[in-house]
Amino acid sequence: MAAPVPHRPRRSPAPRPRARPVATLLGELARSINASLDLDTILQTVAEGARELVKNLTELHGGTAEVESPGVGRGATFRIRLPQPDPVVPSTAERSVDV
């Protein structure tokens, strides 16, 4: 017969980490990667990527895009101009004729 297993006291569960703002987490990540990086640099890089994405998609459809921003973390205004598509006119073969 096997020896009984000694009773071990239960450990209390580890406390759940507090939720922190994304900006705080990004700042901590930047400091852990390289002390020369700062949150403004990361946010600026993200903003530039978003601006390029909007510009490329707009130009793909024959339009233009302008972006204005009062600064990092203060929002941005995108002005997108797309050409008005030509109205679709069915060819004579596609027109229905009532007789």
C-alpha cells in the first residue's frame, strides 16, 4: 500500500495585474527596448504609417488625401477627395425593351 501524500497548504492565487492605459504600456515597452526611444517617437511612427495607408488607398482609387494634426496625441483630420464615378449606362444589348 502506498504511503499517504502529505497535505500541502493551498497557495492563494496571484493578484491580477491592474489594467493600464495603452500609452503607459507602450512607454514601458519603449524604455525596456531602448532608453533612447520614447512614447512620442512610437506614436509618431504609428501616425506616419496610418497616413501612408490612407494616402495609398486613396491614390489607388484616383483621389487625394491631406492630413492635418496639431501634434502627437492630439488627433488628426483627414481630408479625402475621390473622383465621382461615371454613371453606369447599360449597353444596348443589356437594355430591356417593353413590347
